[in-house]
Amino acid sequence: MEPRLKSIYKSEILPQLKDSLGVKNVMQVPRLEKIVINMGLGLDANDNKVLKTIETDLANIAGQKPVVTKSKKAISNFKTRAKIPLGLKVTLRKNNMYFFLDRLINIALPRIKDFRGLNPKSFDDNANYSFGVKEHVIFPEVNFDKVDKVRGMDITVVTSTTDKNQSKALLDKFNFPFVKKGAN
């Protein structure tokens, strides 16, 4: 089954972006390549029970198993030893990416308390959009009763273009809730 946003991209967004950006070839139109979700452990890095619960929560949110990121070397100022877990990450591609993006835009972000929109200036030099979410419980897949501590996560949307304006135009077509100019 093809994701809803993927079929909308192919049928509506792709032709609209081709006309509005003035590109000749369909392959020059910006597209989503991957979405990376990071979740740090913080002070709970040594507790295996906490690591397993965060791993199941992130697996439920993303729809695939996360990878445990470990420290490469010991740094005494940060109280880390070599090869201890520091966080979790998931890289979503193809259909999983579109399913997650649909849930993020239409279900999770509107559930944030006092949500005003996302910062439209959070693009990096490669035109990838990154933002943070302070509460992972905004996703309906997370059972709120079993959560011991509310944790944040970083989400990065990687696009095929290096132009920030083209990348923003693509995300606008996907109805990303950016803050409008002049809004308080």
C-alpha cells in the first residue's frame, strides 16, 4: 500500500513544484530523501531498563527499530566512558518516511501545547530542515501511562536539493506548519 503523502507528492506536488520552480526536468524537482530521528539519553545512559523503554517508545513512533549510538572515546569532563550508550537514532526512508511524516504533520505537531508553528529559518547549509520536539508523548503510539520521564527528540528532514528556498517550497507543499510572517 502506497502512503497517502507519497501519492499526493507524485500526483500534485511534483507538477506544481516543477512549474513554480521553473525546472525543465522532473528529476531536478526537490524530493524527500530521508528523515532522521535522534533521542538522547542524558543522565540515564547507564540504566539498561530505561534504555529498553526508550527503545520501544522510539520503535513505536518510527515504525522501525532504532540504533543505539555509543560514545567513541572516554571524556572525563562529560563523565563518559568509551562505548557506553549515549542515545538512539532512526533513519527513515521510502514508505516509512512518508507514513511518519503524515503522522507528524497531521497528528503529533497539533498536539503540542501552545504550538505556534515551526521556525522557517531552521535550514542548514545543505537545505535540510531540523527541529526539536520537547515531549515524545505527543505521538499517539506512546502509551502515556507507561512513560517514566518525558523526553525530547530531534527530527531532521533531508531533501535532495541544496537550495533553501526550494527545500522550503517542498515542505510548504507538504503542509509543514511554519510560522507565518507577521504572526505573533
